[in-house]
Amino acid sequence: MDVRRADERYPGGDPAAGITSRHAFSFGPHYDPDNLRFGALLACNEERLAPGAGFDEHPHSHTEIVTWVVEGELTHRDSTGHETVVRAGDVQRLSSAGGVRHVERNDAAVPLTFVQMWLAPLDPGGEPAYEIVRGIADSTPYAVPEAGAMLHVRRLSPGERTAVPDGAYVYAHVVRGEVDLDGERLGAGDAARITDAEGVEAVAVGRAEVLVWEMAAR
């Protein structure tokens, strides 16, 4: 298990424009050849947008983009005609496939915080696709078969235990609160990369929210 702390993330965004980003993997000018990906996961970005701030239209291709809103509302528009407001508890996925363009903005009057994760597809190309699951229930897995991956959302009460899925690659990101993961204390923004996970358990210190990716071997 490889634990990466919140303060080890690469800074990014444009603070003057109301955009603050923290990247878990090599990103943009922060090139690190030893930290390009883990399993299918290419990026796990913590994004904070001030009211009125956002990312103007930009392209993506050959990437599965999964977004989890922590607080606030994210306005999404893409070149396939989808326009959606994503709220806390919703899972949004944009399959960029052969190519798509999108806009992400905070059109609300309160700050927006979200986690965006990029996964490499098993096969490149194809047609873009969009999906949103409103208010996903706790412990209900969300499958991204294009990347051979499954997202598990865990919202834990103080002292609650939960099994971490067994898998070739497992990535656990703490959204809020603290958990003990196999003897390691993880706080908000911390993440653990587990190879050949088997029998791992997480215990909430207080109330906690954790995103866990279960990914197949490649």
C-alpha cells in the first residue's frame, strides 16, 4: 500500500480566476514520469471553483471522466448536447472516446468543490457518451466497463467498518473525515494505492466519505 498525502498533491488551476486545483498524478507542468497512472486511473483532481468561475470549453479524447461533487453545484455542457447541473451525491461520467469538448462552471452563488477522476479506456476511439446517476446510494457500485473499473462510494458513521474490495489495483481517496485503512490514518485529500488488495478494511474515525476504485489488471 502506497499512501499519498493531501499536501503532496501538485498545485494547479488559476487562483486569480477563482480556480484552485490539486492533482494526485503527474499533470500539466508538473511532469513526474514515476507518477503517471495507477491501474486505469490517470488523474484524481480536487477542484475548487469560486462563484462564477469555471473551465472554458476544452477538448478530451480516449478518457473516461468521472466527477463527484463534494459541495455546491457543477454546471456541465458538452459538444454532444448535454447540459446538466451536478450536485453532491451525483455521479457524472463523460466518455470522451474519439473526441468531445465540454465546459465546467460554477454558476451558483456559493463555492463549488468536486473531485474529478480520469481513467484510461481498454480500447481507444468510439463515440462519446454521457451519463449521470442522481443521488447514488451508499455501497452501490458504479461500473465503468470501458475502463475495467468499478467505483464504490462509502459514507461512514464514526467507528463504522467497511471492507475494501479485493482487486489487482485499488485506489481509495478520502473526500472528508478520517479513516484507518489497514493501520494507516488517512485524512481528507489523502489517498492510498493498493496493489493486489485482499482482505483490506477501513474504519471511520469520525464521519467520513471515501471513494474507492476497484480496477482490473491490464
